[in-house]
Amino acid sequence: MKVNASNELKSRLAHAAENGSVIARDIFAELKKNVDVTEIVRGFYNHFSTKRKRTSCDGFQKIRIVFTACNKDLSNEHFPDRNNPQAPLFPENRVDMEPSTFVKLFKNLPEYPETDMAYFASAICVDSKVTVRLLEGMQDIYEAYDGDNYSPIADDTTSTLHNSCMRYPEKARNAADFYANFAGAKILVARDESNNVLGRAIVWENVRCPGNNYGLDTVSLTDRIYSSHTFVIGMMQNEARRIGILLRRKFNDYHHTKEYVALNSLQETGIVAGQELQLALVVEVPVFRWHKKGAPYMDTFCSIAMKSGKMELRNYEGEGQIANCRTTSGNAVRMMQVCPNCNRIHNDFEKVFCPSCRTSFYTNTVFGEVIKGTAREYKGKVYPSVLFKKGRPIPPFRTYLQLEKLFIS
């Protein structure tokens, strides 16, 4: 008797193989052999199929795939359903198996490492080809963040994608605005054939590495990967490697902001793929003028700082830090005030100008402090005229106005 497998099982194996599962590829090749089932499968197992085990979650379903097969000796004269062509389909003649048990039924396959087994168990849950692409622009980032575009299924109730704090429309909008128009970042997105998002990760290019011991000047890296299925993480890392991104996060969490692993080798520095690195990193913020409002919760570059009058994102706290992006409300949290006239940093949140500029611009009266000079309207608001030159905001004031947008949710 030849091996018998359902169309759904073959489809899942084909797609899992396409999505990078070595085990799915090997099993699919075994099933296509024109030989007796006993030459490739142990015992009396045949008539293979799959079952979906569902768990309802908030906004999605966890779907776990188990394998099922007939495990009876159909030719045994004592078998109650002997000669009944429907015998392999009766539930009493079938058994359910976990993916690892199913794999071990095949005689000609090698021993696989646990990482391959885990990849297979996850990949078999998605009956679709998955494509990973590097995208940029506010629309692409918004679509990747908006929870309405996510896959309706996951392989775990704790799916980092479906439980992301930035998945709601308003927060997704602020995240997209920030990454595209403030930070100048790109995004790596995994989608299935129905265009559902299965994974996303912000990609940073031209990241500076001050004071490192590896001979690095600038690097590119993928930020934390949010995924509906664990195998998608591997697919996205492989695509990042293919397109030449140097680093990935060592730990896929929000705690370890300085630990990285090299995806590719860098001959001039001696760094090799797989090497672990500890790095303090800085992104010089482009600050495009059309950034309108808000900031996301950030897993890596959560510190916003000022240095020499310019803004930068850092993966560490330190001198010059003016805000952090560790809130889920869709905006940054102010830590220091920046003077709109000179961009000096100070900690008096009740006074916008720094002490030095206040001395120059304010005078004391019997009614309290009063600003000197006139005022003028700019974009619907009134500001001291000293902040303008030839009708335009002076550079420190432009920086101040850009910064203030970060705190609008």
C-alpha cells in the first residue's frame, strides 16, 4: 500500500517547506516517493491528516496543528473493520500525534535539533506562503502596526504581535508618523498570501556606535520582532541577513537594549556572523518637518537626547536626555525642558526659557514677571517676537517646536 496523505496535510507541508522548514521539506519529499508505506513509515501508520486545535483569544485564535493517522493493521483478519474501505476514517481507528511524534514516524529522516522541531511545529500552523519585505514610508508602517491587518490566527496565546501596545489605530498612526517622519526608519514586514501581517520589525540604518571596541563606525540593525508565529522570527532574521543588515537584537524583548548578534560578517573589523556584541548606539534624528505628533513605545532607542543642538535617539540613558519613549499612550514623556531661544537643557518644567534667557527676556514688575518686546502669531498660536527673524522662527525655536510635537498624543 502506498502512503496516503490528505490534501490539507500536503498543502501545509508544502507551504511550511516554502517558509523555511527543513523538516517539512524532507517529509514532503518522502510522501512523494512511489514506494510502499512500510519503506518510509514505522509501524502500521497511514492515512495521514491534520487537525486544528483552537483556543479563542482577544481578537484572534490560537491554532495548534496536530497530526492524525490510522494506526491499525488493516489486513489483520481479527481487525473488526477489515475489508471496509472506510475503516481508516473511523475515529476509533485513528490516533492524534504531536508534530514531534509525527516526524519520528519517518524511517529515513535524520535526528533534527530542537530548533528545527520548534520551527516545524510553528510553520505547519500557517497554510500559506509567507513573504518578508523591507518597506518605508508612513503608510507602510501604519499598515504593519494596525491590528486590523494582523493575521486572525497565532501559534500561542501570548503572540507578541497581537498583544502589542501599539496595535490600536490612533497609536499605530502616531508610531508610523514618528518612525517615518521623525526618526527616518524603515520596517521589515511578513505577510501571508491574504496580505495579513504575521510579523514586523523596525529597521535602523546608519546607526552610530560611539566608543565601541569592535572598530565599528556605523551599523544597520533590526529592532525587536513582533510576530504571530515563532517561525516568522527566523524568516525575518534570514531576510535581514540576505539584504545585508549587520545586527539583530540578541534578546527579542524590551529589556536588553545593548546586546546584539551579527547577522553578517564584516571583514574590515573582523566581526563574524553569529558573534555577540555589546553596544551603545545613537541614531541622529532626521526630523522631517512634516512630523505632526506623537511617539511610540520603543524597545531599543527609547531615550531622546539633545547634543550640540541636534536631536538623537539612544539605546541608553545619559547626559542630554530630554525625554523617553517608554509609555503606551502614544507620546513621549518629558524629562527635561529645552529652551526655545538657545536650546539649553534645564529642569524647570514651569519655565520654558532657561535661567539665562529669562534674565534677558523678562523684567520684574509689580504684577510679576513680564516678557519684554512684542508678540506675534505663528500657525495659530502667539509667541514672543524675539523667537523670530525676518518673520521666520530662529533655528533653536524650530527645534523646540519639533520637540513639542513628541509630547502630543
